[in-house]
Amino acid sequence: MNKHVNNVAPEATDLSRRSFLVGTAAAGLVLGYAGVPGIGEALAAPSNFEPSVWYAIAPDGLVTVTCGKADMGQHIASTMAQIVAEELGAKWSDMRVQLASNDPKFNDPVLGAQITGGSWSTMMNFEAMSRAGAAGRMALTEGAAAAMGVPASELVVRDSMISHPKSKKAMSFADVVKSGKATKTFTPDELKAIKLKTPDQYTMIGVSVPQLDIPSKTNGTAKYGIDVMLLGMAYGAVVPPPVRFGATVKSVDDSAAKKVPGFIKAVTLDDKTGTTSGWVVAVAGTYANAKKAAQALKIAYDGGPNAKVSSQSLLDEAMRLQKQEDSGQFFVKDGDPAAAFGTAAKVLEAEYTTSINIHAPMEPMNATAEFKGEILHIYSGNQFATRSGAIAAGAAGIDPKFVVMHQMWLGGGFGRRLDADMMIPAVQAAKAIGKPVKVIYTRENDMTMDFSRPLTYQKVKAGVDGDGKLIALSHDVVSAWPTQRWGIPDFLTPSVDKKGPLDSFTVNGADFFYTVPNHHVRAIKNEMAHNATPSGQLRSVAPGWTFWAVESMIDEIAAAAGKDPAQFRISLLDGAGKNDGGAQRLRNTLLAAMGLAGYGTRKLPKGEGMGVACVSSQERATASWTACVAHVAVAPSGEVTVKKLTVATDVGTQVHPDNIRAQVEGAALWGLSLAMYEKATLKDGGIEQTNFDSYTPLRMSQVPEVAIAVIANGEKATGVGEPAVTVIAPAIGNAIFNASGARVRALPITAEAVKGAMKA
């Protein structure tokens, strides 16, 4: 049996790849990686051929691709390997994957920071990984040509073999690597000049090959953060305050905790990064005893400025801010909606809201911290290694160059692991007791201290002319600003009214591809929500609420104008001006969804209806074109049954068809869950829902039929992890209206709201 079982490289090989070239970047990191067990033996092994920092070919011919993205079940590591294998000419059974560390060499000038989100990974990595694979193939080919004494132009590369048909000579990748003949290097300009395959030449892209990470994840050899075990390790259980943010610890009485076997210490966090406030971590020899000690601690708090804030407080403040003409900054400012409203034949106004939503991944937050001399080692699964390393360093009070992050597989992320709060108690506890400490959140910790999707309030006003044509639309979006909280200026967007930067990740999607001559979008920061409920990015980010408002209002306008809502959208997707190209792709996607669903082709029973929505998630510049037709039944009681969701998506180039369908289906069901079932509430500054009995995502019994159409047209690859989330809620809301006449404008959609709207 091959020693590289399950297509995941063993730890020693993994760490040798991570350590390679570290010495050219930071002496501190050399110290950190040099101290890792097994690394000396790995470095003594025969030399690999490394055409790129992102993959290496071993003397046995195995190709190990290093994935700089977090893999949380979306199989992005396998996708990166598949892209490399296509241009490299490698046999799929020879491919292996491993996850990148925070080694500076992985901060690629082309691929950017190590962040996983926004459905960006395949879209932004496809070309660079393709060029890396092609460069490796060319280097191997030249090496083989030199070894065989034949022209490189006459060689054929296929399935990890390089053959010369005329002479019938052949060498495997392993042969070339062992020969040492593969020495060609490429400048950035030479890499850009490589002619890549065209879609008609693909043999690997577009094939549903076995995912490389599944065997290890099913036999237990894949290591998640929660699996980490270190010699002499202690455990930490956190005690967060009853207030989500802003509380401080006044005193800690640990007298009862000292009676718990194995109790070591209660550490009050002093978090200079501002990520946590008012937290204590109880440390003991086992996790069970750490939890017992945590429960035994008697902690007195100062609740701080947010101790009386509620969901209603946040909504009231949002409504107050929206009414102020000078609030916020403009994200879109085309034409003059106010003037157009004055001449419009009909003006409509509506308010749309979404509640606080929680990520709740199955693997709760966890991190293990260990100090080895000056070096801090962090073991955790995270989606933003660049930022997380800095937060861990801040918690430890050391320079970030002395932090070595060991990226683990993620048992769910959905944006939650873009934050690194779990590292802070682990780091400070390890520093306090002088031993490695693993911190694991309980489900209650995870829910009440989540960096949640923010509560949002949106006011939309639209004007149509005498022919029912949309001539003006203004859209105000009020929410906390999750991205601004990160403190990274590059993630903010200059406002078009020059009032300063805004968080575009709260308004993306409002800059749609419909042609509207007078269109304003205003981003308004709800400072109260920003402080009381520090928000994060939840799967779909802003389009999860902006398209709820946009696509619901488009339907309301169509109804007021007496037009079919699907045909009304098609008329707006004319591709004029800045909407050229994108509007046509979105139009085609909508038509595909309508065709697959049979929209408008049959009379539905009383109380049933179909609704449509189409979106360009995630951001306008990185859009994936997605449409949905939702089929619902509405009972007289207001109860809604979602019978079927039909989703069409234009992915450009599809790497792995089965995985794309799985991602789209999962995203659609996540969107259904947000639309119908999920709601968190704030009371006295704290999240009220503590587990799945009170925070209730979609259950298996509630899953409807889901039909998916994937449009693969050979264009640039787009993202698929999030867009389908954003199209579901408005399609359902629009279907409810067509089934019952009830217009709902708040998420989640409740039977009470539907029944009330039916009466109205």
C-alpha cells in the first residue's frame, strides 16, 4: 500500500512543505517551524520538484497541492488540485492535498491574503493555479526531453507520463524528478505569457472526480481543530458575560472551582484586540472538569453600555437613522430619484427587515495554543489566516512574526471562522499556566457569542411612469458594519459622495443589473447595533438582505403596474450602459429557471403560487448569475409549505459538476432556513437563543424538492457557495403573494405575518 494513504499527505510531509523557504521571510518563523517534531527527517528526504509554492512533486511522482483556502466541507482543496492537475497533466490518483500555514510565502502577490469567503476561491484562483500547473508541465517536459535526447515539442504529457511517440520512449513524472533534469523557472511575465488550454481541450476540468479529502474525513484520519492533542495539554472552558459585548469582570470567586479535580486556574481575559470583553476561562486537566470549574466560578460583572439594549432598540435606532437625510454615505448615486418621483405616475414605498442570524457550525469554535520559547503555535481551523495570526499575536502581546498557525480542517465555517475570538482564551490561558491549552466552546457559548449576521432595516422607494416602466428607485440600508469592525482599510469602499469609506459588504447587491435611470443606494451604519452585536459575515453576506428588499420590491412594482413579475424583470435586464453583458447572463439564468420550473405553463390549485427572483451575488464585480422559482402552498392559517425550489445558476466554467450541484443545493436550503425558520433576538444586551431548541434551523423533514440547472458556458469560473442563498427568500415571499395576496416584508416569514397580511 502506498504510504500516502487517503490522498492527504502525512503530517511530516505537510510540515516540510510549510517550512520550505521560511528562512527567507522571517527568522522568528524559522525558529517556530524548526521546533516541530519530524521536520528534520522530512527535510532529509530526497528533493521534491517545486514548480510553484502551491504544489510539489515528490520523487515517487505524487503531487501535493497546498491549498491556501480554508476547507470547511466545500472541497476547495480538491478543486485547487483539480485545476493544477488539468494543466500539469497529472493522473488524479497521484494528487494529494494539504492546507497552508501562515508562512509569509503563502501571501501570494497574485492571490492575495489567505481569506476564504465571498465565493471567491475558485473564481480568483483558477487562472493562477492553471498557470502554475502549466509551468510545471513545461518544466517536466524540458527535463524529460533532455534526459531522452528528443525535442520537447515532440513530447506528449498525459496521466503523469511524458512520452515520445516517434521513439516510443517515455518517462514518468517520478523519473524526471529523480533525474534532477526539471530545472526550468518562470518569471511573472513568462507565467502570464503561457497559453492555457481552451475549454474544449479539458480532460480534467468538468469531470466529477473523487474528492481527495473524503476518505480521510470518513475514516477519522483528517484532523479538525477539535481533534488536536498535544503533550501535557490542559483544557479551557470559557465563561462569557450575559452581555454580548461591552461588559467587564469586576471580581472572580474561584473557591468552589478549586474543589473540582484537576482545576488549575481561572484566567480573566485582558484582550487588547477588542475582540472579546468580560470573559473568563477556567483551566483544568480535562475538558469535563474545565466545564465543571467554569460552572462553579462566581463572577461579578459590570454590564457596560449595552446591558439594556434589545432587538427592538436596534430596530428603533435604525429607523431613526434612516429618517435623517444626512445619515450614511452613498454607494450608488445615479440620476435624481427625488425629481423623478415628482413626475412619476405611481410611487411605492416599503420597509424590509431581517433579524439577527447565527452561524452555528457543527464543530463549535475551538483553538489550541502552545508557547515554545518565543514562538506561539496556534492550532485551529480559520477562514482568515492573515487576520487571525495578528489577533493571536495581539492576545499574546508578541510580534505576529512569532506566531505559527497550523491550519486544520473546518467542521463548518459559513463565515463564522473569519473571526478568531476562540484563539484569545487559548493564548492567554496557555501563557498564564505555561502549558498548552485547548479551548472548546459549548454550543451555548457558540450561539450567544457568535459574530452574527446583523439585524437590518431597509427602506425602498420606487417610481413608475404611465406605461409602468420603472424610472426611479432609492434604497437605504441600515445595519451594523461587520467589515469595518475588522479595522482593515482595504476592505472598505470609497463612497461616491466623497463622505468617506463605507462598508460595501452591507450593501452589495443593491447595485443590481436592472436598468433604472435614477437610482440611489445609501449605506447607513447603525452604531448601536455595531457596538452591542458585533457582527460578522454569514454565508451570503449583504446580498442575503439587500436582494430580499430589491427582489421583493421589483415584484411589488410589477404587481402595481399589472405586469407579470418575471417578464417585468426581463424588460429591466436590457443590458444598457454599465449593465452590458451581466444583464444578459442574468436574463438567461432567469429564463432557465422559469423553463425548468414550468413557470406560467399551468394553472395551480387554489392557495398555491410560484414566485421568481434573480440575483447577481456576491459582488457586482464578482457576480454569479442565479435565479429561483419557488412553488409554495399557503393555508388559511397563514402556514406556508415550500413545495419546490428551482434554481438555475451560470457558473461560467464548472470544475467539478457534482460539487457545484451540492454547493448550490446546500446554499438554497440555507436560504430557505434563513427565510422561514431562523431568528435570534437580543434582550438586556444578550442573545436569548442558546441552543437548537430555541434557534431552529431547517430540519430534514422540512426540506422540499430542489431542482438545479447549472449553466456552464466556458466563461470565467464564478463562485457557487453563497449566491443561491440570496435568491430563495425573495422568491418565496413573491410566491406567497401570488398564492394568497399576502405581501410579507420581514424575515423570517411567519404564519402570523402571512395571515395578518392576508387580512390586510
